[in-house]
Amino acid sequence: KLFRLLKPLISFAFFNGLEAILKTMEVGTIALGTVVYLMIFFFVLFGVVGMELFAGSYSRKCVWADTGEVRVPDRYCKRFHENDYEKTGLPLGPGINVESNCGPMQVCMDVGAPNFGFSHYDNMAAAMITIFQSFSTDSQ
């Protein structure tokens, strides 16, 4: 519809090839629409799969148990049991876990998502942003 606004320009004599250019742009826009629909489909598909596989996993890192500082170099961790603090009776509280793949004197703790909180799969909007960053290879 946008290209119909440009059709009166064809009547001018100094725009010889304008009709061919407008027709090409119209056909190209339809083809680009198909590509955009296909990309949206894959973004949603990978977003749902990513939410199922990686929900909450980008926010947990190994921290030192005594100071609470993130260990260097950063290491993402996996909790083996979500409610270990209730089983062991330790006063750690939610978000901290004793049994994890961290080293000695380290615990697995929620410290926030990387990339200023934009790179995670905890909800669909963040999953779409993360997938777009992956597709565009721009993780800044």
C-alpha cells in the first residue's frame, strides 16, 4: 500500500525507470515478508525450547561461601536439589544451595542474569532478546 503513494511519480517524464523499480520493490517486499514470518516462527520455537531447557540456569553462579563474592573466573552452576537447605537444616535461605557442582567452600547462588539482565530464558521476551543476540552475534 505504501508503494501506491509513489505511483503518481511515474507520470513525470524524467522518471523513466521508476515503474520497474516500484514493481521490483513491491515483489521484494512480499518475499521479505515470508522471510520475516519464518524468522518469527523460529524465534518462537527456539524461545519455547530454550525456556524449557535453560530457565533459571543463567542466573546461578558459584560464589565463595564465606564472603558471598562470585568466584573468578565465573562459573555457572547446577543445583542438584532445589530444597537442600530445608533437608540439611542449614540457615542458608532460598536461592542458595549446598549440593551443587561448585568446588569446595563454594555454594550455588542466584546472582542475576548476565549482560545487564538481558541474556536469560526465564520468560519469552527475554528468550527472544537472547535469540536475537545469538542470531546477530551481538552480545554487547
